[in-house]
Amino acid sequence: MKTILLPEKETWNELCKRPAIARNDLENKVRDILNNVKSKTDSAVCYYTEKFDGVTPGNLKVSPKEIRESAIMIPQELRDAINVAKKNIETFHSAQLLKERVMETSKGVRCWRKAVAIEKVGLYIPGGSAPLFSTLLMLGIPAKLAGCKEIVVCTPPGKDGKVSPLILYTAQLIGISEIFKTGGAQAIAAMAYGTESIPKVYKIFGPGNQYVTKAKELIQQDGIAIDMPAGPSEVLVIADNVANPEFIAADLLSQAEHGPDSQVIMLTDNLELLKRVKSEVEKQVNMIPRKEIALKALGNSKLIMLPTFNDCMDFSNLYAPEHLIINTADASSLANSVRNAGSVFLGNYSCESAGDYASGTNHTLPTNGSARYYSGVSTDSFCKKISFQEISAEGIKNLGPVIELMAAAESLMGHKNAVSVRLKSLNND
């Protein structure tokens, strides 16, 4: 990790840059994949699955038998843990199902909104070397709570050509059966355009690498909605001199191990803490199985000392992290200054891993600075809000003249007439 001491504010924008591969090269490669899947459908999906994952999927759809058999492959202790996480996620997300009040905006004019589930949604679940069954909990549970009729899951197969039993067990637990063995940009294309095997959906959810993120960005141009640009993982930790360096290093490595293009940052006003955290990171990285991946991510990462915690908060809001950990004695007070972040963790024991798995909040979050204008996934993400209005005879009498005047001022006489004929009818009666 790079150590940066008291950088001038003029350099902050540069320090906030994320690691990235050449954008033109990335976009051209992803466009080719999207176009091939769009025209050649299943055959293109299978071709890219073999090319990128090294396996020939055969039948793209996971069979009911494979899903049923997954349960016996999961130890009971782990099944119990998944059930605890499921309950907490359901509790947090079900509280988001709020029924809005009917408002009488003026006498005889009633207006309200109703949440209606998106009928067909696609969930992208990263897999392969690290099958993220927790992401299926985070996406599948709110989709089910919202009432989505068709839920399609795409996830990369392992080297044995099969989907991880953990993902299949989690799908079965939630009640999802439409699961397909493909990942990467080709999976996003398949759900966006539809193939012989994989249904077309209206909105696609889920995190992924830069290829997946770019694919999601490009399919929007064809009218397919996405949750957000959820790319490589990142965490920013703000810590003071009473924070535990061992805890901070563990938090940084928990994100660094996600992928070589992940980024982790620590901000502090204390040089001694910075040095101790750096030493802990160097020690702990040797203890994790994904050491090589984490080391590449650490090459993109920074330990930064700033003059004050006000500066730390200003830098954090500029960076707009996916995950923000405030590990200080006055964490709650500093939290009041958070303007841009996907999910915030307060205090010494609120590790980011809790949000990733089992506290109940959602871990599908905006990255790469998009927390400035996006929220994380919620139950609302799987709904549309449709507005309704009901106007009585008394209501149109009261509001009609206002509408007539405004429509006439915009020279939209058809709009004015739609009111005028009703007022005339009431006057005649």
C-alpha cells in the first residue's frame, strides 16, 4: 500500500481515482460479446463460457435434481448460519414495504402511489473461484418480498462445469429455480436480450468485475434497466489513535481479497496508527488463502494521513466509498457528516463483513464514486412506484379553472378542452 502524508487538497481528486483497464479496449470487447450473444444466443453464451471460464456448460439451465441435491452437500452448521442471515435480511428489507397514504391535495382531488413489483428481473451472482451465495440472499430476498413473478439467476460455473452447491442451496431456500450456468458480460447479454434457454428480463441486478459493469452500462442503451454500476469492491476506513490496528488491517484485507482491481483506503490523523496498520496488513496478508489477489489490490491502495477528521470526512465524501468504516471514539458524531457512501459501519466492532453477510443490510452497493448519486439495492429497487389520482365532480369544479388557465398559457388547447367539456357538462346538469 502507498503511504501518503498530508496531501494538498489539489491532489485529492487524483488520489480518489480507481484502478481501471483501458476504457476503449474494454468497451470494444464488451460490445462484441453483447452483439454476438444478441445474434447467436445460446451458442455465443456457451462459446464465451468455454473461453473465459474454461468449461463447456452443455445444458445452460441447472436441473431441479441438481438444486435438490445441493442441500445434502452443505454442512448443517453452515445451513443454520445461512438461515440466520436470511432471517435478518428479510427483517430489514420487509420493513421497507411501506404503504403510502392517500393525500387529498385539494377538495375532491385524491392522489396516491402504489408500489408494483417489476415482473421479470435478472440476478447476476459472481461465482467461479469465490461463489458469492451471500449476494443471492441480498438480491433474491428483496425480489421475493417485492413480489417479482419471474426471477432469473445467472452465475459462472466452476471448473467442474457445475454451479456451486452453496448458490443452489441458497436459491432453493429463497424459492428460486431459474438458474443458468454462465457469467461475465455474456450472462448480462443473455438476460438483456434473451436466448433459447435464458429468458429476457426487464431489470438486471448484481455486482461484478469491470466487464460485467460495462455490459450493464451498455445494455441500458437498449432499454434494459440496471440496479447501479456495481463494479470492483472498495472500502474506506477512517480511524483514530484509539482504534485497533489489527481490526483495521483485517477490514482492509477483507475487501482486498475480492479481486485484483479492488481498492482499499485508510484515512487517519495519526502517523503512529498509520505505521502500525501498514505493519499489520503486511503480516495478515500472508495468512489469507487469496494472498496473491489481495497483494494486487493492495498495489492500488493507500494509507493517507490528513490534518484533521474534518479533512478525513471531506476526502471520504469526495471519494464516495462503497463501504465506509468509521472506527473512532466519536463515530456517531462523524457519521452526521456522511454525504456520499453506499453503506456505513460505525465503531470498533462494526466490521464490513457483517454487512456483507448477516446484519441485514444489503451488500449490493454503488462503487467507483457512484455513491454520490446511487443508493444500494433495497426492496424498492424491485418495484415501480405508480401514481394514482381520483377527482370528483367537486374536485374538477375547484381545480378545473386552474388547469384551463395553465394549459392556455402553454397554448395546449386540447389540454384545456379536456377540462372545459367536463365543467360544461357539470354546469348543464
